[in-house]
Amino acid sequence: MVDALVSVFLEKLLNTLTEESHFVTKYREQLERLKEQLLLMQSFLKDAERLKRKSEHETLRRIMEYLRELIYEAEDILVDSQSQSNNGDGGDKFTVWLHPSKLSFQYQTGKRLGEINDKIEGIKKNISSFLGVPLLNPTNLMEAHNNLMSRWSSHAYDHTQVVGLEGDTEKMKDWLFEASDGILAIGIVGMGGLGKTTLAQKVFNDRRVEDHFERRIWVSVSQTFTEEKIMRSILRSLGDACLGDDESELLKKINQYLLGKRYLIVMDDVWSEDNSWWLRISGGLPKGNGNCIIITTRNEKVARKMGVYEAKTHVPKFLSEENSWLLFRKVAFAATRGECVYKELEVTGKEIVKKCKGLPLAIKAVGGIMLCKPPHNHEWKRILKHFREELVENDNSVMASLQLSYDELPPYLKSCFLCFSLFPEDCEIAKEQLIHWWIGEYFIPLRTGRLSTEVGEDCFSELTNRCLVEVVDKAYDNEVYTCKIHDMVRDLVIRIAKDDAFSIPLDGNSRHLGITSDMHLTTNRKLRALLTTAKSGEVNRIPSNVVEKFCNCQHLHILDVSKSIFDAPLSKLLDEIGSLKHLTYLSLSNTHPLVLVPNSLEKLQKLKIFDASYCQNLKRLPSCILTYEQLAILDVSNCGSLEYLPRGLGTLSNLQVLLGFKPCKLSESRGCRIGELRSLTRLRRLSLQLSHGDEIGDDEVTALLNLQELLFLTISCFDSHDVDLVSKLDKLSPPQQLHKLSLHFYPGKISPVWLNPSSLPMLRYLSMISGNLEKMNESFWGAENTVWKIEGLKFEALSDLNADWSMVSQVMPSLKILNVSWCPELDSFPVEDAGFRGGAWKREDESS
């Protein structure tokens, strides 16, 4: 990933060169030389990366490793020099820089930069001659660099689409519905990448299966399981956090939850032939009632030992030539609904598909590559040539296709992709955590004039489009919440991360580490990112000695200690975190009992992202956050005790995301009023927490109207019974360009007057959840043939809402998806069981 490393370093270097610091002034000539050297090398680093893995190119591999270490050293120089420049508290920074104690450092810095430049120039010439490629004209350096990041997200491939599973799914469902006594064990057995988990998911999520079983439980077993983890995972699926339970009590609780219920348990990706753990768990499960277990495994012997008979063992077949081409088309030509409109590509495309040998994962991987490539036959033939070469090195078509997919990533996406190496097997990863990390560590290019959060979303979409990342949980509007990676993708990303020194878990000099309860951390000056990687429902228990160690890692940029419990008091931890001056991303989400954030964090002047969400005891934030001039994301959502945010928040002009904003009442002079939001002109996403009418002044009802970047707005009025708030909300007009609106716990009986197609002509998604709503305002239905452009609509837990489907469909001709649940009065809507758990309606041409 040296090409990725160079790309990220150039981002940091170019950002540094815009600063007016003494460091830049003194070493500008050296830094500019370094910039030009690296810009020249970018043109051939991608080919060098691909070739270095071949056994006959050992020399090239060593050269690339040497270059990698030089780039890391150059990055360390930037960080160290910025630390020196910023250590002049209380005095003139130019004077401090000239202090005798700093002269030796300055001399060494200049010497090191000169040596690095000389060595990189030699490497540049060696690689250029080795590959037989000329250097680019230096007059077009920046243009060439920008071209590396010119292609962003393309049309997304719908991962829920499957091919060739119809017969398999029906066969599995028939087995499930035939079950009677005992526990029926069903096995899905086959090699990696064949689609075992996909088939199990298809059956698990089937509506008939959902109706048939009172309890459905999905457990990802994988290779690093323990019996206790399996049982806790089952309990979490049943809605029990089981945090304080003793291991000996877990199986009893599972039995109590399932007793008298018909249940289905999927044990996904089982490896171990030692079945003792399963005998103990299955022995404690209730029998009868038509209960079923589905086991997916690569090893038929594992299935037998877990009680699966041969008659109930399903072995998925390789996809036929026809279905292979169909699946490839669905991915590669997603932009044209799976239609190959470029006939000259069909021959080459079919040759590529043939190399995949009918394995769905391989087909989706190469399809994802082609989705992001221009439809030119010479480009497709280049990919075919490289695929053939990769298959010579690796006869496994899945791993060869995944390696090819990685090789074809743009440099900025390679760094983003390697972040997945920190997370454990089968971990559901929050999309927001990834994007925050990418922004904080400059992994995404930001000199395009676009907002960093928007660019981060596009990077994530590119990885899903390329089928390297799988979407797990998403909203009705297709906004992704969580994702995961296939275990074979994980094998690849861990290997590359280790080979390229991105993340080496047991190495004291690793640059990126995941937090675990049993981690052993040493003071590490190279450590740049330390993040929680706990699975859903799990927490980290971090001992005091580990806290001390990571607070001594002074070059940390990323610190995410969410979902953690500490031996040391939180106040002491936060005081120590305040010394980490290079932090750009700090997450304290879901850490308890966080009541106050101390002013000791005032030195975190580089902070771009601050996340204190889900801290139920948090009352206030310190005024020092007003000094975070680079702050782009502030999240205090789901903080039930939060009183207000500090007055002056409107000065944070770089804010793009503000979640959980609670304005203060008129009687509170220290808090921020909603009127301050007028100044946040870069705001792209906003969620408001309102409970009283006096939180919105008469002169503040237009506060949101001119926020021209605002696309996503959530207004929540949880536990509000203030009549005055309804009248204020009726006047609180959002900006016209709003893309998505969510109203939670709306206290009025009639929708606000501004919720109409004329006031919100660009609105594409509308959700209304809980509250007192009984009917829609007359303005909602439009006037003079004005209709909504809404594509997605969601009504949930609105027991008194009455509306006629014919009127809704008439005023929303572009509606593609409708989601309704717990709305008993909406019985005319085309959703079965709308008064209870409901479901979704999709326009026929959308679901096809």
C-alpha cells in the first residue's frame, strides 16, 4: 500500500504547506522538493505495488519497503515539528522556535529532510528504470495527483439481489416447516465464497420463516469463538444484554427465554471439529415445538458432529455459466439495471467471469471492479490480463479476485479499506466510526472543495459498490448504519495490513490498534489510531495501566474509547487525554458515568470530530469546545440528561454535522440558543432535541431557513407536553433544499404547515415516528397540481394517524418505497399488518 501511503502523506504535506508556521517557512524548500518527488512517483507506484508480490521481484519488494519506511519517517518529522512549533505557550512562537534548546532539533530536522529527499530521489530512479516507465512532466504534477481521486461513487449495487438460490431457498424452507420433535439440525456445507451465508440469510429473513418461528437467533461462530461468547450472543439476540451474568447462569437464561417457543437458531461459519461446546449448549435448549438449527460450515465433518444427518445436508452448487454471467451483469452494469449496453464488452466480460469458476464471491468482486471502471474494452482487457497473472500466483479464484480488487483501488481507498483489519471476525462495524476515522487521519482527499463528511460517504459507497464491504443494517432510505466484511476479505486485509505495517496487533510499534479488554499496550510514539472494536452489545473493560499507556502515546490522532468501562475514574482519564495535542477524532460515546467533560481538553486544538453520544448522565459540555476551530462533527445525541450546549456555538463555522442539539431556555444565559445556528452555514446534517416552547424565540423561527448546505434534518420532541412548542414548530421552517426529514414524537395533532411540496420541493425522504399526529395539514396535499418528489415514506407508531392511501399515492407520484408499522388507522395502505409490525411496500419496477 505504498501508493496509498504516499497519497495520504501528500494530503498531510500539502495541508502543512498552507500553514504560516515557522517550520514551514524554514523548511519550505525541502518540503516542496519532497512534494514534487512523491507526485512524480505516483504515476508508477500502483504497478510497482502489484509486481512486488511476485517471487521474481524480490528486489522491487525491498525497495518498496524501504520507501514505505522513509515515508513514515517523513510523517514523523511533520508531527514532531508541529509539536515543537506548538510548544511555545505564553510567548511568541518565532522567538520560542529560536530558543537555544530548539536549535539542535532544527539542525537534525533539516538534516533528516535532506537525507530523506536524497534517498527518495534514488528510489524514484530505480523504480522508474525497473518498470521501464518515464517520469511525468513536472509541470502537470498536481493535475496528475488530482486525477487519482477524480472518480467517486458510481451507481450502487443492491447487495440484497441474489442469483440461482430460488430452488435452494424453497428446499431449506420445506425442511424447516417439516420439523416436529426434538431439534432439527440442517447443514449448509461448501467451500469459502460459495454463498453459504447468503443462502442462510435468505432463508432466515424470509417472511414465512419469520411468521413460523417465534424466536429467530443468528450467531456468527467463526474461528475464534468461546462457549461463553456463543451463549452471550444468543442472549443478546433475545434482547438480554447479560453484562453482569455469571457464565454458569447463561444457559439457564437461554432455556427460560426459549421455553415453550418455536425457535430457529443459525450457527454461521462453524470451524471447530471439537463439538463438546455444542453438546453442552444444545443439551440445555428446550426440545419439541418444531425447533430448528441451521449450521453453515466448510467442513462436512463439523456438520455431522453437530447432529446434521446427510439427508438434511445441503451443498450449494457452483453457479452455472448463465447465472454467473447474470450475477456479474447485476454488479458490473448496476448503472443500467444489469443490462450490458456495450456489446463490445460482452466477450471480455464473459472471459473474466469464466475465470471465477462459478463462485459468487469471486464474481461479485470482479464485477465490483468493472462497475467502477470506464466502459472501454482496452481497460477491461487490462483487468483480464492482470486477473490471469494473479491466478498464476494464486489458483484460488476467490482470493485472486479479491487481491485484484484491492490492487485496482484508488490510493485513497486502499487506506480506508485497511482500516477493516482492526475489527474481529464477523463484527458489525458502524459506518460513522469508519468515516470519522478516515476524516481524522486524512485518508480521504479534501482539496476538492467538497465537505469531508460528503467525501467520506462517497468513499464508503465505493467500497460497497466494489463488493469488498457488505451492508448489514440500513434504513428505509438506504442510508447504511452498519457493515461487515466476508471472512475471506478479512484474511486478505489482515495480510496486507501486516505486510505494509499498517496494523500489527502484537507489535509494540504498530501504527493502528483496536482496543480489547485483554490488550497489552506499550508506550508507542508511532501509534496514530486507537479505536474500540467491540462487537454489538459487548463492552471493553480497560485496566488503569492500559489507560496510562495510551495517554503516553503523544502522537495519537484517533482515539475512540466508546463502549468502554474503566478501572480508573473518568475524570482522571479525561485530564490525561487533554495532553494528546494531535487528536483529530475523540469518541467518548457510551462511556459511563460521564457527567461532565472537563476544561482540560482545551489543548485539543486540532480536533475535527467529538462524539459524546449515548452518555445518559452527561449534563454539559465545557466552553473550551468553542475554541475547536476545525471541528466538523459534534455528536451529543441520545444524552438524556444534557441541559444545553455552551453559548457561542455559532462561532464553529466549520461544523458540518451537529447531532443532539438542545437549545437552552430563555432563563438560562450560559447556553446556546437556536438562533446561533444561523451562523453554521456549512451544516449538512442537524438533529434537534426540543421539549419547551421557550427554546425557540419568536425571532428565531427562521434560524434554519438560510442553511444552504443542510440536507438532513431530524426534529425530536421526546417527552414534550408543551402546547406552546407546537405553535413554535409550526413556524420553524427548514430550508428548501432539504433532502431528508425525520419528525420524532411530534406533539401536535396536525402536521406543521410548512410540511408541504411547495416549501420543501427537494425533499426525497420523509419519516414520522411516534407522537400525537392525527392527520396531515391541508397544505401537505399540495395546491394547484403541486406534488411531492418524495421517493421514500415511513410512518411508525402513530396510533391515531388517519390518511387515505389513494390521496398519498396521488400527491407522491415518485414514491418508490413505503414503510408502515404500528399505525392501525392506515389500513388502506398497501402494507400487510400495518397496525402491528407492518412491513414495506415497493413499487414493482423498483423491486424487480
